[in-house]
Amino acid sequence: MSDASDPMNGWKPLLDELERRIARARAMGGPERVERLMHGRGKLDARQRIDRLFDPGSFVEIGALVGGEQTPADALVAGFGTIDGRPAVAGAEDFSVLGGSIGMGSMAKRYRLCQLAGQERVPLVMMLDGAGHRLTSALEGGARVPNDLLALADLSGEVPMVCLVLGASAGHGALTAPLSDITIMSQGGSMFTGGPPLVRAATGEDVTKEQLGGPAVCAEIAGTAHNVAADDAAAIEMARRYLGYLPPNRWQLAPRREGPDAGPRRLERILQLMPPNARRPYKMHPVLEELVDAGSLFEVQPRYGRSLVCALAFLGGRSVAILANNPAVRAGAVDSPAAIKATDFITTADAFGLPLIFLADNPGVMAGTQAERDGILKWGGKMFKAQRRARVPKLHVTLRKSFGFGASTMAQNPFDHQTLSLAFPGVTMDAMPAQSGGRSAKLDDDTQARVEAKQAAGPWGMAANLTYDGVIDPRELRNALIAGLRLLEGRAASRV
């Protein structure tokens, strides 16, 4: 058979050219730049990050040839695969190619990822490590491309969105973070509207990227990041774990997880962990670890608004969202950072059908000049509105104390759509604590004594008039909540 009659003869040069172009795209910025800019700094490169995110062998790349040979994949590795067996789409900025900057092609790819996530109803993960808009894009010409920020905003509440900040992220790219459901930073990450050179040129301020938007700033002061991980691999693993608590989209049911600790059990240690005296502080985290299915507690935004714990967990095998005042910090009072964190957390849980569990132990919302300047009235009101408007099941338990608007923010009010409302023995609850409130109101001694006596009388009067559905032994907390969650089966038939 002659070469002319070989059906592969005409295909070979075409396939060779395809293979060469794909190999060039996969080489990213080239071995020297990848080693110097990524591996030499203890970072995974963009393709290693994608490989760690998705199940082995499941990743399918899209847009590999965007950017041509001069700008491999146009500095964004993008595609789809599975995470713990469930489909998802993802993009990873490639710092080894033009600093991971966003050109016309990569902008189109970002929009395409959002389009696929919404159309196919699957989660979206974006990994940031780039300089924002590429200034030279204006010189490229051509047709306009859709702005991915529009698509990210449209996706909100439709599918879970996770943002990982694994290097410096500035400008347009960094805006992915506030538009996502959770932002996870590595210790080497930073994000800002404009980087140090831009800040220096605009304001004369000389700052490092860590001072401007490192993990300490973003996760502890500004609240722009939710969680911090030690390195790239830990951040990616945290993202995979987070997605395990959520359904793929708002139309599907949250996952359930059976295991050896998914059944009822008494919390024998809780009486040692939680003192009955409401004036004595205690740490909420050990109580939550005791309450939920073993090993399932995942705290969201632990470094910000620390007087309130927001956590995902499995309880009786069901994925739940927990909000618990933390008496170890400011006696559990709800301050502005706590309210901001809670509002965000409640909104996400409501979007994806996770039952909300409120464990109240607070002296109210924070008072004082600093609290007012921080906007506690505004942010406390936003938190209350978010929980009131939530249409997912709500289960409330007052643990020791709950006063004034602090009780309302924690879904304590009667007729507030609770599936279940419970209290521990010894609970004190009123408009405000009797001792400080009485002094403020200038009560006479007799009235002051009667008010204090009423508050000290416990929850029995409130249980008598059905303010609470019941008063329970603290050791039965887990069992009572699991029983309440069983009542949700009628809602669990479908989500619309």
C-alpha cells in the first residue's frame, strides 16, 4: 500500500500540530518560570492545583488553546471534573504566565466556567494567584467579551461557589472572593483592590502585600476571607471538605452521611463543659464537638466575629448549619463582626437547604461607643432579618441566657418559623439583664428585687405559656435536635 493510500497520511501532520500546541499550553510559563515562581516558593503550580482539587483522572480541560502559543491557556487553566464523585467546574490562575493576569481570552474562559456551572447546576471553584486585569488587553482589539463578575453575581445562591486565594490577587480577580460563598486563603495568599505599587503611586503609602491584604488582615480584621490554611494543598483539601456539606445546587437536597456516630446518644460530658452559672465563661467549641457527629465540625470564619461560632456539621447523619454564641469571647455578645459573619452564613445555608441550629448564650448585642461606631444597630438588624427571612428549618435552644435583641438575632422569638424551640433549666431571658437594666431604669429596691427574682426563676413560666416547646436536660441536647430534624422529612421530599 502506497503512502498516498494510507488514510493516516493526511492526518499525521494535523495531529502532530495539535499535540505540539497542547503540549505548549500544558507547559505553562515554561520549566524555568514554573520552578522559580511556583515550586521554588513552596507553591503548587496551576495544573497541580487543579489535579489536587479534582478526583484523579477526572479533569477535562476547556480552552487550553486560548491565548495561542505566546500566552499558554491565556494564564487560566480551566475545566471540569468530579470532587468526591460529584461534578464541578474550576479555574486556576497561572502566575507563571504573565503573572496570572486576565486577558480577553481568559475573561471569556471565566465567563464560560460560570455559564457551565449555572447551566449544568454544579459547584464552581476559582483559584486565584494573579495580577488582575492585563493592562495590554486594551491593545488586543477584537469584540467585547462578557464580564465574569456579572455571571458570578447571577450564580449567587444557585450553586456553591468557592474561592481559593493561593498567592497575591489584585483588582478584578480579587473580586471573585466577595462574590463567592466561602473564601479560603493559604498562608502565602493576599488580596486587595490594588497592590502595593498602585497604593504607593496613588497615596504615597509604602506597605507590603501582607500588610495590605495578607491572611491576618483579611481573616481577622476585614473579614474578606473566611478560612486560612497552611499551604496550597491544605487550602484545596479544605475546599473539597466544605463542598461535602452542600448539595450541588439549590434545587437538590443536602447530602447525608451515615456512620458509626450518626445515631442518638446522651452528651454525658456537657455538664462538665458548660457551667450552670451564666456569669462564668466557657468555650463553645468543645460543646459543639461533643454535640455533632464525630469529626464532622467545620467552622466557617473562625478568626472573625469570635463571640459567635458559625459551623457546618453532620448531626444524626444530616448536614446542618450551626450558629452558637461563644461565652469565652465578650460573654457571647453579638458584635458587628459576629453579625456580619452570621448574616453571610445564614444566607448561604438558606440558599442550599441546610437546617439552621441556633444555640443561644448571650447577654444581648454589644453596647458602647465602639459598638455603635461599628454599626451594631445596622448589622444586628441585618442578622435578624436574614434569620427571619430564612425558609429552611430552624431549631433554637437557649442554653443559659439570652437577652433583648441578642435573643432575637438567635431566632428565639416565638412565632419565628422554628421547627423546635427548647431551653435548658436555669435559663434567664428578658429585655436586658436585671442588675444592669434595673440600675439604668432607676428601679426602686422592691421592684428591682422582683425583677431579679423573676429572671432567676428559670424557664418554667416561659415553658408554661409555650414560649418554648420544652425544657430539656442538657445531656439530651443531641437527641432532642435529632428528633426535631426527623420532623423535616416532609420538607425533604423536594426543593423548589
